[in-house]
Amino acid sequence: MKKSLKNIFTALVTIMSLTASAQEGEFRMTISWNAAVPIGDLKELTGNTTLRSTDVSVLYGINNKIAVGLWGSYADFYEKFPRAVYHSNDGSDVSAVLTNSVQLIPVMASVRYHFSPQARIQPYAAAGVGGNIVIYKQYIGEYPSSDSKLGFAARPELGVYIPFKKDGEAGLNFGVNYTYSPYNRFDLGSLNYIGIKLGIGFPMRD
């Protein structure tokens, strides 16, 4: 997996260096606040929608419709369950409060396509593929267990970009995305979630 991620990022850097010399464009950053909704197996660990989630992208415009770059985010899921009888790591049964904590940090090579770059409201589609750092902690009373893993991740997104003023270079960004994150441990198959984001996009200049 690490070799695959290295190949993806190497290819991305190559593409960006070529387009920088052959195309007029600029780097743009988008910083967003997210609401992350767990689904599937992740919902079994923590069913709470979290507002502790951020999203940052840095993309280079190949032309006025297509941009490529890097896309990263952070989502912190947490839930405490009522006291019940659980099976602890030492093989005994214990009456305790169960707490699950999951942090997901995907970093992806990304491409974004604007359908109407000159419009007042600009719809777009984006997609990313890369790696995901998973930090999973569980507490059964005073008995902790934890796991950290680097895995695969992919994310499609649909959204709209709305300039603050006509032909403006900065504006609001609203999007909905789906993060696919396989996780084959502890009888879990995935840690997928849906993100709803609101952010600000602006050009990066000296």
C-alpha cells in the first residue's frame, strides 16, 4: 500500500510540474468545516454525526475547468455507551461503560472538474484516491485497546462554488462527499462516512 501511495503522489507531482510550464493557471486552496455522518460498520462503533471534521485541498488549475492536486481531511468520531456487561481483553466479563473513539485522516491525490466556470453558481464534481490513517481506541471501563493503521481510501464529491462577487477569485464552497475506507480488523469491513462541507476557496499567491 505504501508503494502504491508513493507511485500515486509521484505521478501527481509530475503532472503538476508539466502543466505548470505548459498551461496558464494557479494554485487554489479550499478550507472547509464538515459534518461527518458515519455509515455501515463505522455506525456500529459510533452512530453520532460529528462536527469535529475539517477538509483542506490545494489544487492547480490546468485550465478553467480542470484542477489537480492534494486533498486531505480529518474526522473525529466518538460515542460513549451505557453501562452493560462486556467481554474484556483478559477473557473476563465486566460490567462497564463502553467508549469508542475513531479518528480518520485521509490524504488523497485529487481531480476536480467545474462544469460552468464562468457562471454565478458553479457546480463541480471531484474525486480522490490515496491513503487513510485510522486511529481506533476502545475503552471497556478501565480496560483500553487501540489500533492504528494506514489503509486505502477513495472519495467522490459533488458540490457548488459560489464567488463572493461576479468574476471574483474567492468564494463559498459547498459539497457532499462519500469517503470509502476499507478496514479489515475486529470483525469490521469498512469505516465509511458521508461528509457535508462548507468552506472558502481562494487563490494562493505571494
